[in-house]
Amino acid sequence: MKIGIIGGGIIGLSSAYYLNKAGHQVTVIDQSNLVDGCSFGNAGMIVPSHIIPLAAPGMIAKGIRWMFNSTSPFYVKPRLHLDLARWGYQFYQHANKKHVSASIPALKELSLYSKAHYQQLFRELPFDFGYHERGLLMLYQTRETEHEEAETAAIANDHGIEARILSPEQVQALEPDVRVSVRGGVYFPGDAHITPQALVHQWIQFLKDRGVVFLTGNTVQDFTFANKQIQQIITNTGEYPCDLVVLAAGSWTGEVGRRLNLNLPMQAGKGYSFTISNVEKNIRIPSIFLEARVAVTPMGTTLRFGGTMEITGIDHTINMNRVKGIVDSIPHYYPDMQVSLPKPEKVWHGLRPCSPDGLPYIGFSTTLENLVVASGHAMMGLSLGPGTGAVVASLVAGQTPEVNLTPFNPARYQ
């Protein structure tokens, strides 16, 4: 089939890979030049440990506290916007234990499925993208966070995801090259990480060599329809006929979805990262500073710090106060690591596509027969990318996917 994929992030690229592998003619349409999207500067973590959705008990109270601190890890920009109000209300409705309990098995299944596909990609792709299975350290410094993380570890272990609660000495033993100052930590040995820009840059070229067409700088403006099917994707450069469409437009999915009469609530969650080079004494295991909500990932001789969640709409301005919050947190956990505030031009930012219930949208549209939706992965896009792409290829082939897609139904807000 002739398949058009709207969006060239990790979900779009993964879908393109598996659809091309199945013999389809694939065209990827993206409004950017594919050099700095969300799939490039993120923390590169593959985290089956993250089985609790963003919409969880306690998140609203924490969010309200953080909103009044200019360097905090979370911020919702107050604005009179009906979509934001609806999204916030839906988030509130889902931030409960019942929703979390129903979401955990599905997120776990998709996460482990995606990690298995990363392992396969590492074996079969003809280039190195820095795949390592060293686990993840969740580091904490307060009694309150220790209690919360112990509960999270218990939930993970109950669902077959190994989690080890560590003393400060045990944490330090895992990081012999860098002094760590913590009350304790939880170690998830089953997690992994990659160098995301190495994967994305080389994967795009690999796909081009395999015949995948990339139309960059193309903004989707409209569609033509016939018999409950999309006939053409209309962009600022022309009309592109297709037999099937995959909507993987990240934070723009809700906007594009409206042109298809779909209700896909979505808010862009802006995150920042910066990378320091030539680190002599680097950490060995990726970590998350729990109180600061900062992710730290070693990538060769470099070290990437990332964090914050700003619900500000489609906004590309850089709030250096938020970046300062990331920088200020570093010596609290790694006291010998002196990191200066980077210049604004050295700060990467990306817009994560956040659904109000914290679950992605994956599956066929119920109103358009040749449309598959694959978006809304929030901070888990890179982690769930290959698994989602493989699921998309299964759906297109008319096969039953190997994971349960019911909680990810794109029509759940119709």
C-alpha cells in the first residue's frame, strides 16, 4: 500500500521502519526539518519501570505546589483556552487509583514489548545507537519521597518489574566514579538507555536508503475524503494520495485530528535538556532526581540532564528559570559535579504530546477506515517507539497486535 505517515518523530520513524519492512510504500510528512524534534534531545531512557501513568493520585496537589516556584519542574501557564480547561478536567477525572490500576498492565505490556524491539533493532540495524542495559536509579533525599518510592517499588515488584530498594551505601557502590549524596534509591535493573540523536539521525538515512520518502517543511492543511476514507493529504506543497494514513504528529496530533473530526485531547508538555561534553568521571547508570524531577543519562563521554514539564501550549520560548532549576539540583545529588548554567542557545527543548489520562492513543479510527492513530506518549515516546511502530504494522496487516490496545483506544474521548 501507499502509506502516508504524518510526523517524523520516534513514533513516525518506528512506524515507517516496520511498514517499509512489510513491503509498503511509505512517505513521512513533517512540518520541521527533522533535526531537533522531541526524539533528539530527550533523556534516551527505555523504561519498563514506568508503569504508572502521568494522571495519578497526588499529581494535582504536587502540580499546584510547584506552580508557584519559578524554578520548579512543573508549570501550567494560566490562559483562557477551552482545550486546556477540558484537558485539565479530564486529567482531574483520571488522577485516581482505579485508573492507575487499570493502566499498569497495559503500560507494562507495551513497555516490555518495545524494549524487546529495541534489543532486536540493536542486533539488526547496521549502525550503533548506544544501546545499553544498565538499569535506572531513582534517587531520593527526603523521607516523604522515600515512602512514595517504596510504594512504587512494591507496585512494580507485584507486577513482575524488578525493583530493589537501596541504602545510600548500595547506591554509591553502583557509582564508583562519582560521589552520590542521597537518602537512598530504587534500582530498576531491567531498564536501558540509548543515545537518541544517534538513533534518529542514522535511522532517517537508513530509511531513505530503503526507499522511504521524507517530505520535510510540509504542514498538513487539509484532507480529501471518499467513502469514509482519506484519499489525499493536502500540505502547503501539494496533494499526496494515500491508501492509508498514520497520524503520529506528536503535540500537533490534536490539531490535525480536528481536521479529521477526531477528538484527541492533547497538550504540549515542554521539556528542556542540555549536554555536557568530555566528562572525565561520568556516572554509569542513568538516574532520576526524584524531588527535582531531573533525568540524567550518560552517553559515551557526555552527560545529558533533562527535565521540567511546562503545559504552555505550542510555545518554543525557553524559560531559563526552569533550566536553572535543573542546574541547581545537580550538586544536591552529585556534590562534586559542578555544572554551570548553559547559554540559551545550548539548551534543547521539545514538546511532549500529553493526553489527559497519561496513556497514548494507538489504534484504528472508528470513523475513518484507513486511519491509524499513534500519538500521545508524553515522556515515554522514545521508550515506547519501536513497540508502537510494530503494533501499527500489525494493525495495517490485519493482524491482532501482541499487546492489548483497549486502554489506548483513540476513540475513548469521542
